Amino acid sequence: MHVVIMGCGRVGSTLAHSLEDRDHTVAVIDQNPDAFRRLGPAFAGTTVTGVGFDREVLEAAGIARAAGFASVSSGDNSNIISARVAREQFGITNVVARIYDPGRAEVYERLGIPTVATVTWAADRVLRRLLPEAEEPLWRDPSGSVRVDEIPAPDGWVGRTVLEMQDATGARVAFLTRLGSGLIPTRTTVIQEGDLLNLFMLQAHSEAVHEVLANGPEEH
């Protein structure tokens, strides 16, 4: 598919190369022509100098045939205006905007513009490294009801099956990482030392789930 990216900073240039590596065509827009140097000589796409909410600039970037639009410049206002123009004037449904202000990000999400709140995302990542495992989840659904926690296999559960863990905790093991490779477990998969587990659970039950994980299985 064809994707138009507004902003050729570190995120925009990295995104452009990632899309090309996946055999998509890319056009990058930036007000500063020197910014395109970040793309390097290997970039095979189109570069357009201008602002991402200018109709002629967008048309030069191939917006008419685009299946996706990403606004990832350093300005919140430019990003959201560009995203709205792409969606409302050109009918691009697959649109995302990077937003630094968390409050604005929530507003635009409610308006139907998917956002990546850079500050909030970075703070959450740091929190999950600083705080105990049970305090900050890997992911929450928009309602806040469901969370995903990423935890190393607790010692007490090593040698037990995924089914035993699920029955005891009420959580679901979505996938696990073992020796650097992802694995979707079955009910009979045996948990091994060093496994990294990703568990879906209800937010309201998370404290109880982590208590069971820490205490290990009941012995009969």
C-alpha cells in the first residue's frame, strides 16, 4: 500500500524505512528540505517539501492513492490538523497522529483520530521498569477494565501447565517468550524457568491474580 508520512524527524524517517522494508511505497512531507537527509540514499520513496495540511502538498505526495497517513512532526497542532485534513478531505480512514500533550490526545481519540501520546507512552514504559510488576500493566483496554501484564515465570509455577495457572488465577496466558522466541501456548504447555508470560486479566482482579502467582499453586 501507499503511505504518506508528515514529518521527517527520527520517528518519521524510521517509519519510512520500516514501511519500505515491508514492500510498501512511501512519501514523506517536511517543511525543511534538509530533514530528508535522515532518509539516506537507500530511500526509494518520494519527498515533498511543505506542510502536511496543504492540499497541493498532499496531492504531490500521492494522497489520492494512499491507504494510510501518519503525522509525526514535532508540533501537536500541525499533526492533528494534517490528520484531520487527510481523513475529512481525502477520505483516508487509516490515520494516526503523534501527540505530545496527553490531554489533547484523549480529546482527539474521542473525535475519532487515533493518536500516539508520546509523553504518556514513554512515562508508562519507565514506570513499568521502576515499579513492582503488579503495579503497571503492559497494556490496558480503553475502558480500563482489562489489562495485560508481562511477568517472568514465577518459581512456584515452573513445571506446571498453563491450564493449571489459568484455572488458579482466572487470568489467560496470551503468549509467552521462551529463549528469545514467541510462543502461543496450549492448555498443556508446561511453564519453564526463564519464560516471560503475558497474561490477560480483569483490572478488578489483578491484585488477587498476582497474589496467586506469587504464592504458587495449592498443593493437594
